[in-house]
Amino acid sequence: MKVKRAWGEYHTLLDIQGCKVKTLTMEPGTSMSMQRHFNRNEIWVVTSGKCVVQSLDKTTELNTHDSFRIEKTEWHQLSNPHNIHCTLVEIQYGEQCSEDDIERKYA
């Protein structure tokens, strides 16, 4: 099942206790909200295109085949400022891997 978001869409490949795996497709020129999670860590692996990960104090450019690890409670934002789609695999793992485990930071 694909879920549409303002930044693109995601598809859940695996959802078991303590682990969820998704594919994300980000539209060009979009970004997710600045957010953090309290019960899970995440790993992003770029499978095509490139994107930017922003934390409160650092910006990291990711290219195809790069990966990025996000620790629980770490603020993070994913964006695609480029003119091509970016696809990623997102691996969530921890006590709770649900869409409810999110806090958004608004400017």
C-alpha cells in the first residue's frame, strides 16, 4: 500500500515487532518536516538520486548508495532540493515503529 504525502510517497515493505522497512520516493523540490522520534532509530539508504539531511547543527548531502543513521531523539529533516526524484530505503528499529512516534518542530 502506497501512502501519499506532500513530499512524495512511501510504501511499507516489512512491519514486524521492533522493525519497519519502507521505500520513500521524494519529489523534486520537497522536504519533510523537522522531526524526532522517542522510541526508534532510523537508517536511510539512498537507492537513486540525492537528498539532503538537516539536523539542528549539521547538513549532510547524500548521494546514491550513501546511508545515514538517525538516533532516537535526534532532530532531523530530509529534503530533495534537486530536480530529479530521490528514492530511499528507510529502516526503523526500536521499541515502537509507528507513525505516532513523532514530534515535529515548527519554525
